[in-house]
Amino acid sequence: MSEYDLTTVTADTFTPVIGQTFDVVFVDGRLPLTLAEVRPLGSMRPGTGNAAFALTFHGAPNLRFPQQIYRLENATLGALEIFIVQFAAAADASKFEAVFN
């Protein structure tokens, strides 16, 4: 599975895979998250010449795991190592964000 250089990815890298599953890989298993949104942030990423953006992922209701760098695997994009922060754990969905700034 190929890995991306995160300094070269843009919002356009992720827009075609909105709605697809990204598996968060743990030592003892995997948890699926769905890419729900790609949101431009309106600033430029230093040293890249690319615009800043954020990804929002939805997971199972009341799912919780700590913020840190995780390996995510997607059937279309391959593998990415990204920092994910949880910002909601509700009865309808757990929500996580990754910011490329």
C-alpha cells in the first residue's frame, strides 16, 4: 500500500473520496472512519504553496480514542500517517478532525 507525502496533499486529493472508509490501524485491530467533509481553511500552508484544509471523519457512536498520529488506510488513496483529534462523541456519531495547515 503506497504512502503519501503529506506536504504535497491538497484538499483536492481528498475531495473525490468523501464518503469512503478510512481504517484507523491499531496494533490489535482496525476501526473504520468515514470521510465526511473536506473543508478549506483559507490560508496557505507554510513551505508548501498549498492551501490549508481540514478533514472531518465520522465513526461509530460513542467511539473514543486519544488524539495522536494514526495510520489510516483507504482503498483509493492507500496509507497515510496523520494526526487526528476527536471533537465529538455523541449518540449519532463520533467525530474526528485532521488539519493540514
